[in-house]
Amino acid sequence: VQLQASGGGLVQAGGSLRLSCAASGRTFSRYVMAWFRQAPGKEREFVAGIRSSVGDTHYADSVKGRFTISRGDAKNTVYLLMNSLKPEDTATYYCAATLRGLILSSLGRTMNYDYWGQGTQVTVSS
């Protein structure tokens, strides 16, 4: 599967952005999807993930209550709605996918994902 992320940009603290990740292929509904981010000089970190079966979700503590991941299987797209953005949310955001049957607690491991998008930059000014 090929992934194309979009929707990044420059926003003031407290603002909102919605990221999209469009996937190719016919079996999108079977994929576990996730968003990760990487700031300059830091390791890539998990943001949010959503499973394929019942659509249950998992979030990093740093974004709980502010970010929402969702999927539109009919459009082969996963979304990340980011509210109450903070300067520390500044990073390149990547979408990822896998067909592995992951449990919720393993959604946050980069090694569990087989496909990655190219990244979209999010910059939050203070």
C-alpha cells in the first residue's frame, strides 16, 4: 500500500489542524493505521492509532483529549484532528499502516508498521 499524508501547515498555539492520509489499494479497511511524529533531533514517537476491526483507538498520553484519529474506509483515508495545538506538537507527522493483528498496547511501536507515508510538516507558533 502507498500512503500520502497531507494537511500540515503553520498554526498558532491553541489552533486546530486536520491531517489526512490517503492509501492506495482495495483492502484499506483491513489495515491498522497510525500517526507518528518526529521533531528535529528527536526520535519518532507514536501519536495515535486505530485498529481495523471495531475501529478502537489508542493515543499517546501527550495528545489524549486534544487529538482524534478516525478512518473513512470508503475513501481509503485516515484522519488526525488536532485541537488545542501546542508549540511542542511541532514535528513532521507520518502515517503508517500494517496488516498485522496488533493489540492496542502494541500500536505505538514503530517496528510493527510495514508501510509509511512521506510526512507532512506541522508547525505551531507560540
